Amino acid sequence: MASYPEPSESTEPVQVPQPTTPSHHHQQLQDYDGLPSPVTASTVAHHGLQVLQAASAASAGPDAADLAQQYAQSATLQMDATSFSPPLVPPPTTPSMPVTPATQKVTRLRRACDMCSQRKVKCDESGPPCKPCSDLQVECTFNREMKRRGPPNKHAEAARAAKRVRNGDVSPAPHHAAETLVSIATHNTPVGLDAEAIAPWPILELLVDDFFTYIHPLMPFPHQPSFRAAFVNRMDRSSGEFLALLASMVGVLVASFPRSARSHLKAQHSTGLFPSAIAMIDHCRSIALEARGARFMMKDEMSPDDAATSYFLGYACAHTLQWRMCKRFLTETMTFCRELAARRSRALSALEASMPGLALSLNASSSKPVDHIKDQIGKRIFWVMVAGVRSMTQLGVSINEIPLPPPTSQEPYPEQPVEVDDEYIFSEQILPQPEDTMSLITGFNRNIRVYMTMNELVGVDMCYGINFFDWTAQKNILSNGLASAKQSAEDLPPELQVKTDNLQQLQNHTMGLDDWDLEYYPPAIPTTQPANDLRRVLAEQPVRRRHLQFEIQKANIQMSQLATRSYFVERYLNLRNARRADPNFAERAKTEEKDDRDDMMENERELIVQNLVTVLTSISQRNMEPNGCSLINKIRQVASTLLDIDAEGKGLAVAKAQEYLNGFLAILMKLEKMGATPRAETMTAQDEEEELRNWSSLKEYQHRFMSSGGFLGDGY
């Protein structure tokens, strides 16, 4: 996402010149319109018939030859103009003078070059190259296709369409920068579709800000400075790729953090636009797919923006439990990732290993400078896919749904993204991260490290299946994976470590979710923002905004580690229980030595539950909400292990498990409805949290998903 095309010629308003003095205006008419000044009546004519009528009304009209020349001149101006000419006021009436061929001087302004027409600046007569192109040091070309004014000719359009079908609809490749921009604006954006089709522009600006505050720490793409610049320049009007990306970003924000969208819609009195969060997510998906167009899959090269759009669309489908669509979009994302620049370096390395001389010559002759923005964004998308696919495996999804084998020496994964924030990454270079500021990519890479501990087990499942090995080998694989998962979070930076001094809050069953001083105040009540309003504090104190983003990452890393540990433990205990159910187990047990790892796994299960309580106590609900369905599934995965306690386990163990389970269920209800416990000072006449719960409800989709069997049924 190194750069976006400049806005097309239809994006900027027409500059209407203001008349100053009569003499200046008279000169302006000669320069702009190219019409003879003595004929005052023809200056207001824009069509041939009007020219003839106006000329016939003049006091000293020209002869037939002059009228024919003016008619042709008017038609030429209509063909050459790139925008509608502003209405011109005729100059003061002057005594009529006889017009003769000797006194009449017809001047015609040469049409602007491609770049001046695209930039809507005056193109002088000094070129080519003209002065603006010389100043910009760009090529001055006149390759722009001239367009006929007025409505399109239906018969001509039908003939051209038939010709395109016969010729395979192959468009010529543009050769110049201006022609490239015109081509993008003409073919890549559906007519009449722009960002305001998603939501009103004031709301859209706030949603983009919230995306980079709450979602970007977890999915660090697109490149923030480049995207914001393109957003301000309204690239949504000239680039369907950008519009699709924007729509998918809004959709994934609403899916993960509906509180944000709901608050902005209420502030702008626009709640009637979308009756529910699901309706807004579906609307964003429709806009993204329409912006891509029917020929999207025929693109020669996919960009990081295309991969990011597919991932956001897939994640939004996962939130609404539309798992079939989710798998399609994520498979599409993985395909695009393999087409990006990360694969190019692997191909060159393999070629160099087999034919060093040839690879060196090819690299020297055809290699291009690395676009660091595209390179880093492509790597981030690939690695977030690694985490997503491994997380789906933990939920019980087959590893064959989206195959992602572990890295090997012949097929390694791309390098992890550099731990540098977006503002220090440019197309030509990457500046070092300031020493006193930890990059958000540091937390992103630490989360990846957790899921990389599954590689050995995934490789075994994909190649042989774990049952191919004997019980001793199975125990070694699973216990080694568990040890690696625990070690992955031992050396976290202080900003990502969990504080364990809030466990006493478990007694009041609030789990520490509502104990911070900042609040989400309803946007209309009170009319002025209080001092502890969250959005006001984040806008005025960037340090606290960064701290909030670290808290969001902390929740994700800690829950990923607990879910991964629980996955290894449950795989171990399930295999052990299946082995004990074998009728011949009693005889084998007499000859086998007792293994301490059985007891270790039992203790690890209880330790994971206790750690989950610690994490949920130490992190506020506001910082967990942006993690969306990912965090909810991880909590549910760990909490479900409490249901497997043996029936004979009476007394304290069962009571403690029941207490934990009740606490986890309360948290899941809050997170799934996205509403904290209302307080007296935040209550309004219309209960804000109750409205939010109703707006973001997923009950219908949850019922549909569970009735079809969940992950193991036809619904998935």
C-alpha cells in the first residue's frame, strides 16, 4: 500500500472564475472561449442552433460563412472541454462594427495536456512541455481520450460493447501516469459509488479513527499514514480497491466493537440507518464486493490491500457465525498472501541455490527496489493468518479446511514484520523505532510466537495423524508443545504483562470489568463531554491512547497463550482417557511405569483456569471488547474444560469449579452483548447499555449455528 492514485478529474469541484472589470472580462473571453469579441450575442451560445439564433438577432450579424465558422468553433469547444464552462456575463454593449474577414481574428486555446487536465490547472502555450509539467518534471503528453458531451449515444455504446465481447474485452495498458489515473477512475470504481454509500462522512471519519485505535493493534494493516492521506484525498471516488478496503475496515470494526459504531450513530442522530449491527456489517460487505467489481479475480496482480480486504470480510463473517463465508474469504486471503512480495524472495533463494550464476544475473537485471510498505504489510497479513488458522484449529476446525503446513527449510515462512510503527516505515526506507517507545508490532509478534508452538503437532496431524505413534511418543509431542507455549509468554515486556493484584475483586463477581475511572458517556447526554469521557481523554493524551492499545494486545496475547495451553492439555487427557477405556489397559498398566506427566496435566488444567481468572480480573472489559469473537471463543474454550470434572469429584473441587464457571458465564454474557453493568451516573432515560445489547444481538445467528451442530455440524 505504498501509494494510491491521485483523485480523478471528477473528484474536485469546478473553479468558477469571478469577473472583475469589463476590460479584464473582455480579455478573459478571448483567452478562455476563443470566440471573436465583436459578436456579443454568440458569446452566450453553447450549441449550434443557439449560435445561429443569437447571431440572427445581432444588430450587424455576420454573413453565412462566419456563422458556419462559429458553429464549428462552438462544437469544437464542447468536444475539448473537460468540465462544464461557467456561465459568462456579456460585456457592456459597444457600438457595432461591421465584421469582415480582414478584421475578424479567430483564436482557439489549445486543449490542456493530460497532466494539467487531471490536476485542473491552466496549461500554458509554451509547450510541450508546458510550464506546469516542466516544474513537476513529468512527461507532457496529449494521449487523453476526448469524450463527447451530453448523454451517451445508446446505439454507439451498444456497438462498442459488442466489439469488446468479440475481442475478449481486453483493455489496452496505459503508458503514461495521467492515462493510468484516468483508466483507474474509469474502470475501477462503479459509477455513483463512494465512501458516503457506507455511512455519512462525519460518521465515517470517526469510525476510521476508532479502527486505528482499537482494531489496528490486533490487525496492523493497512499502513496508517498512507491510508489516512488517501482517505483525506477521497481516493474512494477514484479507486475501487481503496473503497473496498474502507468498507471492509468499517465492517470489521462494527463486528468486533459495535459500541463504537453505535455511539457515533447516536451522536449524529443516524440510528435509523442501520436497525442492527448485523445490518451494518452486511451493508459494508455489499459495498466492498460491489467496489471490487465483477472482474476482480482477473487482475494480474493482487495487492496487500486486496488481501487485507478479504481478511476483514472473513473476520466479520466469523463474528456473525457465517463460517462458510468466513472460510471462503480466509482462503482467498491466504492465496493472495502467497502472491505478494514475500514469495518472490523465496523463489529467488531457491533459484540461487540450484543455479547461482543464473539467479545472480536475473536479480541484477530485473530486480526492482523493495517497496517496504507493501513488503511489511504483506508480512503482517500473512502472520495474522497464521494466528487465525491455528486458533480455528483449536476450536475443532479441520486442518484441511485452510491448509497451512509448518515451515520447512525448503518452504519457510516469511520473516516476521519488523518491530517498527507505521509512521517510521516509508516506501524507500524503514527508520529505527525510538528507543523510549515500544512498537505495537512487538505485541503482534509475541502473539504469533504463541501459535508457532503448535507447528510440531500440526505437522504430525497433517502427515500421519497422532495415532500413528505410540503412547510414549504422543506424550512427548504434547508435553513439549505445552512447555513451549508456557515459555512463549515468560519474557513479555512490562507493557504486556498481567498484573495479579486484583484477585480480591472476584468476590463481588464483577471480575474487575467496571473498576476504571474512564467511561463511555452517551454522546447526547450530557451535552458537554465530562472530564473522564474516554474519547476526550484519548484525543488529548496520546500516551494514554498507546497504553489502551497495549492493554488490548495484552488481552489477546494472554488469552491466546491460555487457549493454546488448554488445547495441548485437553488433547493429552483425551488420548489418555481413550487409552484407559481399552479393555486391555489393566494388564498393560501392571507392566508400565507410572508417568508423572499424567498428574502434571491434571494440575495444569486447574492452573489454566486460575490464570484465566487472573487475566479477566486484571484487564477491563473495554480493553477486551475490541478482540471480539476471538476472545469470546478462547474464554469459552477454557471454561468448557470445567464441565469435564469427574462425577466422583465431590466437595471443594466441584464447588470451586462451579464458582469459576459462574464467573466465566457472566463475563461471556457481557462480552457477547457488549454491555458493561450500568452505573447510576451513566444511566439515561433510555438505558444506553440495553439499547446496545439489542442493537448488537447475535441470538438469531447463534441459534442457527448451534441448531446445525456448531463447528462439527453442517452449519460450519
